Amino acid sequence: MGAKRAVEDSAARRWWHKIAVGLLWLGLIVGYQVWAIQSGIGPTEAARRVVDSLDGTIIGIAIFLALYLLRPLVLFPATGLTVAAGFLFGPWLGLALVVIAANASAMITYAVGRWFGSGTTRTLNGDGRLARYRARLHERTFETVLIMRLVLLPYDVVSYLAGVLRVAPLPFLAGTAVGSVPGTVAFVLFGASIESFDGAVPSINPWTLLASVALLGVSLALVRVVRRREGAGDDDGE
């Protein structure tokens, strides 16, 4: 009885710890959102201010990476900083920085979701739709995450979900790294196509912008290819 009571007390302490951390995190998110509303600084304007303050310096690179790693904790959209990277650092350095920062932030978000989701996945067992989706994520982690990244589902939602469902980390990271490439390149190129913010309307390089749009089309086309291959694999398995 004593050992059982000790286990129950330990589990209760872990839940209260998670609740406390969750409330602090919620307070951080709400605080940021309230500040953004009151100051009138939305994601687009915030990204623009980051662009103005960093100006492509070495210190700016470190600050940019830190902001990218921290942004999922306040639910700041990844797209704004990805576009800003292209404008700030150009297509090549901007792409390299975003690839590093995006994959690192995905693993941070995955770890947070995994920690909060510990002990909750038992409720997803059974034959329901969510249970089947969980089974698919576990059985075909790489392919499923790959498709979710290619169709540009909300970046942090996918990472949190993968963590909560406790999918294998290496296939998750591989699916994220590969599946995010077309969208990442497209948004970095979009940022690189913005030549200046001198006027009310930014000056755009049309060829770089065209390449950005084309890559978004490639991303959607790849989804069709992957899904067809999955369907063919299912038919062969039958």
C-alpha cells in the first residue's frame, strides 16, 4: 500500500507541475498577444521591425536564430521570420539559417509537446478516427510528417501534435527536414525578392518572386506524388 501511495503521489506531483508550467506558458502567450494588440504590432510589422533592427549583422544572425527558436513558445508564425531571413540575409545565407533554426525549433516544440503529453496517449487507444490517425503517425511517421510539411500545415501545430502523440523523434525530424524544403525555399526567396521598403509598396524582384511561387507549386505536386506512391504501396500490400 505504501509503495502504491508513493507512486500515486509522484504522479499527482507531476500533473500539478505540468499544470503550473502550462499556466505560466499560457500567461506568456496571452501576455504577448495582449501586447501585440495594444501596440498594434502584428506578426508582419514585428518581422519588419526585426528586419530594420538586425540589418544583416553578425550579431543580427545570432539574435535571429534565438528569436526563431523562441517564437513557437509565444505562437509567433514561422512564416514572418522565414520571409524576413530572405530579405535580411539573401537567398543562400537566409536559407541556411532558416533550415537550421526551423528544424531546431521543431525539435524544441516536439519536446515540449512530448513532455506535456506524457501519460495522456492512453486515451487515444481504440478504434476512433483520432486513434487511427495516431496509429498512422506511429507506423508511417516519415511519410505522414512529410506530407503535413509539404501541404504547409501550421508548422508548430504539427510539431506539438507529434510530441503529444510521442512519435519516434528521428523519423519526425527527417520528415520535417525533407518536407519543409520546398516551402522554406519558397518563403526565403519571397523575402529575397523584396529589394527595399522605401515606399508604401515594397520593391519586388519579379524573377525571384516567380521562383518562389513555382516552388510552392512544386510542394503541392510532391504531395500528389507521395500520396500516389502510398496508395500503390497499400494496394501491393493487399
